[in-house]
Amino acid sequence: MQTKNTQLLVLGGGPGGYVAAIRAGQLGIPCIVVEGGQLGGTCLNVGCIPSKALLHAADEYARARRWTDLSPIGISVASAQLDIRQTVHWKDDIVARLTGGVAALLRKSGVEVVSGWGTIVDGKTVDVRTAQGEALRISCEHLLVATGSVPVDLAGLPFGGDVVSSTGALSPGSLPQRLVVVGAGYIGLELGTAYRKLGADVTIVEAGQRVLPGYDESLTRPVAASLKRMGVDLRLGCTVQGRGEDGALRVLDAKGVEASLAADRILVAVGRQPRTAGFGLEGLQLRMNGRAIAIDGQCGTSMTHVWAIGDVAGEPMLAHRAMAQGEMVAEIISGKKRRFNPASIPAVCFTDPEIVVAGLSAQEARSKGIEVIEAQFPFSANGRAMTLESTEGFVKVAARKDNHLILGWQAVGQGVAELGSAFSQSLEMGAVLEDVASTIHAHPTLGEAVQESALRALGHALHI
Ligand code: FAD
Ligand code: NAD
């Protein structure tokens, strides 16, 4: 067996792992990344990036189809055609460019990448069966577990054939005529929307009483309304019973009425769980937090010099959280004093319209006993939104009543994902309403709704 030594061994080259490794390399820490699949992990290969590529393609196609009818803008096209294989090829090309970029960044930082699945022997040793079929033992001072997560399957509806997870749904060889999506969370809504816009008949089955049950209802209402307008059949409060002999999905609604949903393909999107099994992790007997590895404020586990970041360390399972944790752990190993204590981890749902939240909602703040002022500014009063043909939605701010410290932002509307950066910056910098209200925002932009909501909270909005 070949052997290697390093200071930091990163198990998993997703956004958490590769960012930790790049930063470690920059800080002069000898580092090896072990990756069994593809660099970039779920996010770049089968998650964030390919899903947003598919959504963009779906938006473009839906727009082109709209132009075959009378358009208020005065544009018309004779007919719109879709070549889904070319769409998938285009998406794969973006993924290849990004994952190639990650490999180049790791090389530039002096990080060694070992291709192969790792098995943890103990807290300082990992065995790897390399992609070339060789056995390799790596010894390290620090082990960073960044193995990510896997999709949850449903009893009676295992993945395979026409039952797909997001991974299968992101690389369709053909478009199904009838797609049934189980789960109206992030994945179900993003991909359900994309497939509907690409032309499939889409039914979404959700156990909860509304879509995106984790978000405030004022934010999800416009999304549910838009799904209905698109012709998506939303079945709320429904549980999946299994499949009939004809392949149809049998569901039971809250009143106990059974329905049979014909499907050419079924996308199961009922959540993801940390990837903690099958690679010797249990041998370390780490303290767990449910299925996730329990971590402290520095991403340390219950074993000294064994760290965990990203999805394997639980919710929120978001790429930017994994990256921020990875960067921090590398800095701690280099001797810097760091703690993971962000003012907010923004979250975006790339539905139509998009939803973005950062920090606390007014309701969450009140439940903590804080006296709050809140205000909302609608895009119907924003000029840029009108020029984009999308006046639906709003920006909402919540601040402390006593000193006007901003506690959180929420928005729903077309393109609001991009407002997330301004939201997070104001929270991280401890801005008060007056800071945002007195900042000159470029005109005409959706961002003016951010300034106007702060002005409105202070009682003197200008454009409403
Ligand atoms: P991962 O990205 O899962 O990477 C883990 C890596 O470890 C994988 O490459 C895996 O092959 C490797 N690995 C695991 N075990 C071993 C082993 N034993 N040996 C060697 N290698 C191993 N998040 C967002 O913030 N925004 C989005 O828009 C978004 N969209 C998403 C869309 C979809 C369809 C999905 C599925 C997820 C989406 N996410 C999104 C979530 C995001 O992808 C994850 O939060 C993020 O990838 C987590 O990063 P990670 O580094 O913890 O794990
Ligand atoms: P999710 O937790 O967002 O949603 C799962 C949904 O399935 C919930 O609404 C839940 O009520 C429903 N559900 C659960 N069991 C069910 C059942 N038996 N029948 C019907 N409905 C059921 O999970 P997801 O959509 O699979 O996404 C997984 C994770 O991936 C997310 O939590 C998020 O961390 C990440 N993600 C993020 C983004 C983004 O940031 N834009 C996009 C996609 C995925």
C-alpha cells in the first residue's frame, strides 16, 4: 500500500471541502483533498449550478413561447422549438467549465487532489481506493469531513427507472409529458417550475398545507399563485400511498380521499440527509446531532482535530454556508482566532417569483421578545419592475423599535435573489434603518425598493 502524509486531509471536494483546501493552500498548510466523485460536489455537478441553468433555459423557452402569441412589447416569433438534448449539453458545458476551474484553483494553491473514495480508519488516517484502482493510506494531523448529503427516498417509491431524484431530473434524455413531483420544497418547486416552463404537465404533491412550509406565508403566496397561473396542479396536504399497477401515483388528501395521478416520471424531492454512512465515520463514534455530525462554534467535532462542515454538519444545507465554514476551518488550523457566528445566512428560493430572506422576520423577532417596527414596499410602485414586466412582490424590513438596528429582510419578486447581498451586508455591518434610507440607490433599479422600505419603516417613504 502506498502512503502519504499531510497536515490537512479534506474528505470531499464540494463547496465546503474545496474552499477549505484553497484557503489552506493560500495559508501554506500542506493539504490533500480526497474526492470520490467530481470536484465541485453536489453544488457544481448536480445541484445549485445545473438547476439554475435549467431554470434559465426554461425561462427563455417560456418567453419565446409567449412571443408566439400577441406580446404587449410588440415582439412576435413564428414558433418556438426546444432541443432538450442541446439544453442539457449547454448545462453540462457550464458545469465542466466550473469544475475545471476548481481543479485549477486547487493546483494554483498547491493542494494535492486524490481521486477516489476514502474510508476513515481513525481520526488521523484515511484509506483511499484511487480512481486508478490503487490502495493508498493517508496520514494527517487534521481531518476535515466534508462529505455532503444525499437525497432522501420514500418507502415504496425507491429511486430508479422513472422515479428520479434531482440528479436524474437535471439531465433528462427526453421531457416527460406528465411529471409528478413529490415535495414542494426548494427542489420540488425550482425543478417543477422548470419542467412546467419546458412544456411538461406538472403535478406537485406536498404533505404540508402550503408550498415551501419553511417560509413566511406572505412570501409563498405569490409563488403558489404563480404556479397555479402556469397550470401546475398543486396537491397540498397529501401523502403518497404508493404506485398502482398502471404506474400511477396513489395519494391520499387530508380528508382521506384517494386520488390516482398518472405519471411518466416522478421526481421525489422530500429533503436531503447528511452523508455519514459507508465510509467508516461511525468508527470515530463522534457526537451526532440527529443524522448530522454535531459541531461547535468552530466546526470542531467531539474529537480533537476532526472537523466537519457543510451538509454533513446539518441545516441549513446551503452551499454558501459550507464555503464560509470551510474557509474558517482552514484559518483556525493556521492559528487564526475564528468563530462561525454570521449575522445571517441568506436563503434564496429560485422560484418564479424568487424569494430571498436574510436575518429575522418581524414575527421571529417578536417571538424573541424584541419590539419591532416593520415596513414593506411593493414592486408595483417601482419603475424598474414595470420595465421588467413584473410588478408582483415586495421588499420587507424588520428593525428594532428602540434603536432601529435592522434585524432582517425578506423579498419576493422577479430577480430579487440579487438583493440578498445588500441584505446580508447591512445585517453583517450592523446597519440601522437610517443607514439604508440615506444611501443613494441607483435609479431605476429593484434595489430602490430596499431603500424605500427602510424609508417607509421610518415613516417617510417617497414613492408610495
Ligand atoms: P457536497 O457538495 O455534497 O460535496 C460533498 C463531496 O464529498 C461530493 O463531491 C462527494 O462525492 C464527496 N464524498 C462524499 N463521501 C466521500 C468519500 N467517502 N470519499 C471521497 N469523497 C467523498 N445550495 C445553495 O446554496 N443554493 C442553491 O441554489 C442550491 N441549489 C441546489 C439544488 C439542488 C438540486 C441540490 C441537490 C442542492 C442545492 N443546494 C443549493 C445545496 C448545495 O448543493 C449543498 O448545500 C452544497 O453542495 C453542500 O456542500 P458540501 O461541500 O457540504 O457537500
Ligand atoms: P426541502 O426540505 O426544501 O423540501 C421538502 C418538502 O417535501 C417539504 O415541503 C416537505 O413538507 C415535503 N415532504 C416531505 N415528505 C413528504 C411526503 N412523504 N410527501 C409529500 N411531501 C413531503 O427539501 P428538498 O427540496 O429536497 O431540498 C433539499 C435541500 O437542498 C434543501 O433543504 C436545501 O438545503 C437544498 N437546496 C437549496 C436550494 C436553494 O438554496 N435555492 C435549492 C435546492 C435545494
